[in-house]
Amino acid sequence: MLNKRSIAINPQQEEEVYGNITSEETRVTLTPKMIKELLDQSIIGQEGAKIELSIELHNHMIKIATGIDIEKHNILLTGPTGTGKTLLAKKLSEIAQVPFVIGDATSLTEAGYVGDDIESMIYSLLVRADGDIELAQKGIVFIDELDKIAKKGETMTITRDVSGEGVQQGLLKMVEGSVVRVPEGGGRKNPTSKMIEINTTNILFIAGGSFDGIETIVENRLKFSPNNKLKQFSKPGIVRSVGFDVSSTVESTVENYEKDYKYTKYLRSNIIKKDLQEFGLIPELLGRFQVLSNLDPLSRDNLIEVLKLDTSVFEQYRKIFAYLGKNLEFNNNCFEAIADIAIEEKMGARGLVSIVSRVLRDLRFDAPSEDTKDYYIDKDYILNVYDKLNKDLPIITDIDIKVESQVASEQL
């Protein structure tokens, strides 16, 4: 809920709300700049997105604190996996101190079909609000994997698209603002269920999706633009090293990634709603997400910065070892090694914790039973362990994939 950090409360002040003039009792003291500073503490990069979201959250906080009639602006975030879409939404809810839920769009189906009802997200919000309907009606819902419910092409299926366009249609009224009836005990609706009514008018909806492959749609559109700037970039084309030397393969992939990064970032930054419609989102749903914010792919330097945050997985390991009475130190080149592996595995920031956990697994297992007090980890240690973990796995190269695809097409 909104607390004193968000709103300055003055019990002595008895001013009423006149039009758009708020009383001191409901004065929101956080500014958009202050909200962005809070986001900066845990989210690297994404400057444009953080500014846009800070403004929209500020509007949302004023709306729910004062009742001023401010038009709700739902937010659609696009960005590759691991760029911070979910984290951004979660941090916004923490700043505003309102209930927050994440709904996976891939699990949703139209009413009457196997899967989760669209309204199940609203019930989850009520649960997070401890049954407080008024509080739930001020919350934030993050709809993840929105790109996975893009409508299918007419030639792809002859059956009803109950988890694609059907779900998009079902989201329209709820996202725009309507009274949603959910079963008191959760689950699917049935004639005997006692229903609870929740108004979604003041619920802020944030949707996110990676929209893999949308770069091609953007590229084709920009080719015919009078301000075509694509020529200033070199065409991407990653060809990995062939063989079983993991370290050299990682280095090769990283080198090509850095070359392609600017091109991909340019395409991603130019995504417009027309591109999303061509991807498969219906215009009615796009119209209900008034703010479109395109997150940049993370550069190698961005990934390294994430690993250096005070809340990073490396800091968590240091604290665990300190609790065990041991000292764990990391060379700065460790950050580079982990970032390079994340690029190789195409995991983004989301994969950093998983990678560190894998390469430090044996150390974490053995250290509590050893007399050793000091541990020092560097790039060589990480790459050697990573090499050992992957030595039995064949490295599938892009060349192999292209050859197999060519053979398959020739056989058709």
C-alpha cells in the first residue's frame, strides 16, 4: 500500500480536494526523477524506458492517492530475453507499495477451454492484497510473454485459436477498465460459485514480450523509409568457431555479438505498433497499451555492470562465505568471463545467476567442509570449470544448422 515514503501525511491539514487541487493529506512526494533514481539502483541501462515508466508510475500514484481523473496509460515493454522487463515492473510496484502479480500469457485460454481464465490474474492480485478489494484495485499486473499469444496466420491452423487471438480479445475489457467477477475461492467460474467483483479501472497493466524475430519486420519497413539509416550498419552474421574449445568459441561469439549489437539495438529502438500488429497482436489490444517502450539489448559492458551491483549474485556468494567464516574474492576478469558466457548462451542478464551457480557449484558444495579460509576466483578458474561442464556436449555451429536446413529444403 502507499506509505509515508510515497505520500506526505499531515493530520492537521483539513483542506478538501477541489478539482485538480489535492490536499496535503494526499500529496505524492516522490517525483519521476526520484523514481528513476530508485530504478537505477537495480537496473542497468534502459535510460529511455526508465524515464517513461517513472512518469507513468508517478501519474498512477497520483491517481490512486487522490482520485484525480487521470487517464490510465497501460505499458507495453518489448525487449530480448534478460533485458529487465519483469524486474522493471516488479520494482515499480515496490516503489508504489501496491500489490503486484505476474501472469504468464502462455497459460491463458478463452473461458471454457483448458487453461487459466484471463480473470485468474485479477484473483491473484486480490490474494496478494490479502483479500482487500480496494487495495487490489490499485495494484499492478504484469502480463509476461505477450508475444507468445500473437495470432496465428490463417494458413497455420484450422482450429479455433483459443490461446492466441482469443486471449487477446478476452484481455480488452479487463485491461481498459471493467468490473471483473472472480470466484471467491479462485479457480474457474461455475454457476454455483460465489463471485467477487473487482473494478480494473485503476489497475495498471504492464505487458512484456521478447518478440523474437521482429527485427526482420522492422528492417523490411525501414528499407523503404526515406530516412533509411540501415546502410551505416554492417549486416549481422555470426559464424562460430568449429571445434570443442569452449573458451575460443565463447570469444568468437562475443566478438561477433559486439559487432552486431549496434545494428540490433537500432532495429529494436525503432519498433512501432505497426510492427507489433504485423507480428500478430491485434490493433484493439495495442490501442489499450498507450505507452510502448522498447528495451535495448544488453551490451557486454551492461552485463558486467549488472554483475558489479551490490545486489549481484557474486555479492550473495561473498555473504554466504563470510557467514561460514571464509573469505571469497573475485578477480575483476571474472565479471568479463561470466558476461561472455551469457552472450554465448544468449541468456542476457537473466542467465547470469544460473551461470555463476553452475561454475561455483562444486566450490559451494566443498567449501563448508574444508579448512581452507581464503578462496580466490579468476577468469581462468571460471572458464576451466565451464569447459569441464560442457566437454561432453557437442557444440552445434551455425554452419551445421545452415547445411542441415539446405539439405532439408532440397529434399522437399
